[in-house]
Amino acid sequence: TEVATPDRRSLMAVSAMLLLPAAAVAAVWSGVDVSTRFSLSTDRGVLHRSQVQSLRRLRGGAAAPEEEQYDYILVGGGAAGCLLANRLSADPSIRVLVLEAGEDATRDMRVRVPAALPKVFKSELDWNFNTEKTEALKDKEVYLCRGKMLGGSSCANVMLYHRGTAADHDGWEAAGADGWGSDQVLPYYTMHEDFVGGESQYHGVGGPLAVQDVPYQSPLSRSFLQAAGQLGFRANLDFNDWSGPQEGFGRYKVMQRNGERCSAASSFLALAKSRPNLRVCTGALASRVPLKSGDTGKLRAEGVEYSVDGTKRVAKLAANGEVVLCAGAVQTPQILMLSGIGPRGHLQEMGIPVIKDAPGVGEGIQDHPAVLVSYECTKKICLTDKIKLFGSSMTNPLVVLQWLFYKKGPLTSVACDHGGFFRTSPDMDQPDLQVRFVPALASSANGMSALLKYSSAASPKSGFTTQLIACRPQSAGRVRLSSAAADAKPLIEDLYLSAANDADIKTLREGIKLGRKMINARAFDEYRGEEVYPGSAVRTDEQIDEYIRGSVHSANALTSSCRMGASSDPMAVLDSQLRVRGVGGLRVADSSAMPHIIGGQTCAPTLMLAEKAAHMMLQQRLGVPTSQYKAAGAAKFAAAAV
């Protein structure tokens, strides 16, 4: 089919559309599994129906008998949890339990089809958090999407593969995370990678995680690349090549295999599905980690209390076992505080017995704040023009068929796969601004609201957008409990624009100016219409700042709420081995452990962190030497025990 002529392809598409039930076309967006009706991709790393059935040792008692004990209990089956489940269960003598509050959505079309991402937002697959209102944000909340399913936010993000820079990771080590510098972490990025450009010092091949180009490019995206070049910026062919600067413009690589999302669940967890020593329990909401004092007086984790459909259960650790929290930057600190580990005053306020006073729990959470500049387009060539049928709310059946049979076309894109990194001031050591170009008009100044509207309404006018992101923000907030109940959403406070020096406001202000310059470059002359956001009336710095405070939204990259650091740092919750200080048998291995956010999307660093965590745990338990783990590559090391 790949060598079919255009005429034959058209005939095939039309013929198939005539035979295709309308409900099956709509299923791509509604989330119905149509895999039994169509011949879909059989590439490595994709969960198929037979695999899903064998994976489902799920739902409470049958999944996790209370008399059984585990060497590792992973709380959270997100990006980090899926990788850890694969690596730790590779040895058949190690018993691993994964507790995931969401369900298995690996076959859900909202997850598999990249362009269907907006259908995930505020659905049953989303934790649907909001920040608390603050004066800095003009007394408004900011919506935060967090994946509630196996694979977590690797199933609910825009798939961009970014590692930040070597300086970002060297900054971690300088902050007290010994062993987490760029030279030490690089092997843990490459060993699970399957990079489209081949193996090199900075990339690996043959791993479960596919890193590729999106097999679709809008003509507007090509104009963006031309515009950035016309403004004198350098082209960057690989933002993850640390031998050169991050600064520049280009195409972003994505975690995708042949036009389909490559999540942590469809890659790492799928490979481990048949191991009898791995149990995966979905619908399992963790409530606390029971702790006891040993003979030496040191606290130690005993297991995990959780509930399934309201029924309370306990998963128990075997001797020398460990609980590993992988619940993400919002819920990992929540579970620690529910367990009595956290700031003394806050726990007492919530009526929770203080077992260990840990003031750093929940402190320092970061995200990338974003704003946008959006213009109308004078031609009907934007992404929404291609996907929506004649401007209606219906999806064009032809692009659905193009994805179903060829895994190509507009549905393979989440729109923001072109962009770049820039310094808003020449005296900065690293870029403080990321630009993500979107070949579609924003229907709202708030980017997340625009996506929500797009998923359920008729297509807006044609247009294109630059999303401007403070990629190395100085603002940091905190996570606090709203209640002692495990199912109560925690409070997320002061996450955005809270830095005393207004550094993030300055970055976003200059970003808006740059976004306007890019769209007003010659490359867009034949497409440029009226400015919609911020609007031509917003010109002065004061007006731009007001627009920023009223429209800032999340770029979906939460980190650093339980950070690792030096023993001399009272706010460091973890040591450099990711162990909770003062508590045995308890680690954190997710984005909350990062000392600070990196310059770029954070899924890849989260997977790296989990990879390094797995090696540290196996090294401690089995004595797996560093040379063996790195030389063979973790993917091959794990596969040998499948």
C-alpha cells in the first residue's frame, strides 16, 4: 500500500468509506476500540487485544491477594511506573505489584491517535486538577491535565521528546543530587531509545521508546521555519544533541511509532505483560503507606493501603522490600502527607498524626507557564481545516481512513511539533523561552481552553498560533492537602508567576513580542490575516503583562514537589538514591524528585529518572554492575528475562 499511486489511494479511500459504518469512523474520536474491525499496526510496543486480556490481572482481590507479599510495590502506573514495572520484574525472582488508580486505556483511540488528545482533557482519563486562585493570575484557576490511566501523562501529553540541556542536569548535581550530572544520566536516556536518526553518542536504537518525526507537516509549519530563519536564528536539527547549543529552531522529535502514540504503557509495560511475577491492579486508589519503627528505631514502610471500588485493601512488602511512589508531582506528596510524612504544622492542621516532620514535601512544585499569539489565516490550509469536515464539528472521514490504513496525515500530529528555544536577553546562559508553533487558530487566549473547545465544537476560522513558554521558570509553588481523605483533590498553590522578581512575566512578555515578529516575517505574507490574540490594541508592556496574567496556562510539565538534594538541605525530601530521608523501604521515582524543572517537556527526563532508579534498586538487591546494565542496554537486559 505504501507504493500505491495517488489515483489508487483515492479509489481505496472512497471505496472503504462507502463500506465503513459511520459509527466506526466516529469511534476514532469517541474512544471506541475498533481494532477488531480493521487491520492496524502490529509494531513492537503496541498493546493489542490479546495482550490486554493477558495483562488484566486487575481489579482488587484477584489481582493482589492480601496474603501475598511483594519485593516492590509501585504506587502509580504512569510513565515512571510502567518503566519500573518492566525493569524490576525482568528477574523472575522479584515480585512486583503496580497500583494504578485509572484504567487500561492503551487501546482507546483518544490515546492512540495523536490528534485526538483534546478528547482526553477533562474526561475519565484525566485527574482534572486546578490550581488555587491567586492575585498574580487575576483571581483565576489554571487547569492541569494529568493522565489517569496506565501510562499516566505519557498518554495525555503532546509527545514531544526533550531532555533539556547538559547544563540542566549539571545544575541538578550542583544542587546536591550527587550522580545526576549530564555525563551520568546520558546513558539512561539512550538505553531505552529507538531513535529514527540512528545510534550516536546522544541517541540509542532498538529500545522500546520510539523517537521519530511526525509523518505530517503543515505548509504553515514550513513557513514558520522559514520565518525563524529570516529573523536570523540558527537552525537546530536535534534539540537533544548536547554537543551544541539548545538555542535555535526546527522540528521537534516525538514519542511516536509509525503515526501512533508510543506511551510508557504501550512500550515498557506491554513488553512485561506476560510475566507471572508482575501484577497490575487498576482502579486502585492508594491512601497511605503504613510505617513502623524497627529494632533500631528507624521508620520503615510496611506496604500500601489502597481501595478498589470503595473496598479497602492492604498490599504488603516482603522482607527488604520497597514501596516506590510514582504517582507524579501532585499525588506523590499527597500520599506522603497522608502517611504522616510532611510539614508538621500542615499535618496537624489536617488532623494527621506526624510520623516524620519533612518540611520539603509538596514544596517547590514547578511547571512551564505558557501564553499565545494567534492570527487568522487568509487561506484554508490550517490543521483544523484538514481535520474538520467543511468547518463543522465532524471529523473528515478521509483523514480518519488515512490514519487507519496508512498511519499518516493530519491525525498523526498534535500540532505543536515545530518550534525552538530562544534567549530573551543576550546575557542569559541558556534559553529561557520555548516557542511551539501551532498551524491552527486559537479559539481562546487560554491555550488549554482552546483545545477543549476544539474537541467538541465546530472548527474556528483558519489561522495559526505561536505558543510562548517560559521553559526555565523561576516561580515555584506548593502542594497541600485539602482533606485527610485520599480521594480529595489536593491544593496546588502559587504555581505560576509567583517569582518575586517577575522573571517569568518578563520572559513571556518578550516571548509575545518575538511571536509577533515571527508571524510578521516575509514567510507569512501570503497567509497572515488579523491578529486575534492578544489583539492589536495590546501594545505596551503593561498591557501585555495584563494579558499574560489573564491568559497564562499550563504547558503540562509538573516537577520538583519532593526533590532530591544534599543531606545539608532541610527541604530535600530525598537523597540522591531517591530514598525518603529517615524512612527505610520507601523511595520516590517520578518527576517530583527532580531538583528543578528542565528546559523542555518533562516526559523523557521522567523516564530517564525511572531508568536510573531501576538500576540503583537492582544494583542494591542483585548487585547488577553499572557496566553490565549500561553495556547491554536496559531494554536488552530486561528482555532477556521475559
